[in-house]
Amino acid sequence: MQDLYCTEPAKLHYKEFAERMEFLKCSKEGEEKMTDIIELYAQNVAEQAAKQAAKETVHKKSVEVALSLLADGMSIDFAAKHSKLTVEEVRRLAEKRTA
């Protein structure tokens, strides 16, 4: 288990870990491979963050639509249908609005 925390190939107990770490840390090919892996990871993280931001933007817009409809006197069911929020979400918004 301590091999998972070790950063020096020579101190590893498991030969497979030691060989792989030696390759990744001490060879030009290994460094390039790690760079590629890290860049791919960073790209995936950025894509996930962008998707999450887009999702949050859509939800925020839906909340704005629901609040506007409620302010115009529309029913909770009508606001839910036209804002794409659930009836329960719109009900909570209506309660907050009147509180």
C-alpha cells in the first residue's frame, strides 16, 4: 500500500510499479505520455465545467421564467409547464416570493 504514496521508483516494493514509474518519470517518452494524459484530463475537466455552467444557466433562465409567470398571476402548474421546472420547484419559488 505504501507504494501508492512513494514518489521514487527505486524505493518501490512492487517491480511493476517501479518499472512503470521509472518509465513515466525518467524517460523522455514517459514524460511525453504523462503530458498527453494530463492535457487530456485537463480538457475533460474543462468540458465538464462548461457543461455544468451551461446547465446552471438554463436552470437560472427557467427560474426567471417561472418567477415572471408567477408575478403575472399565472398558476403554479402553468408556470411549471412553461418554465420546464417541476411543480414542486415552482411551488418553492412561489413560497419564497410571498415570504
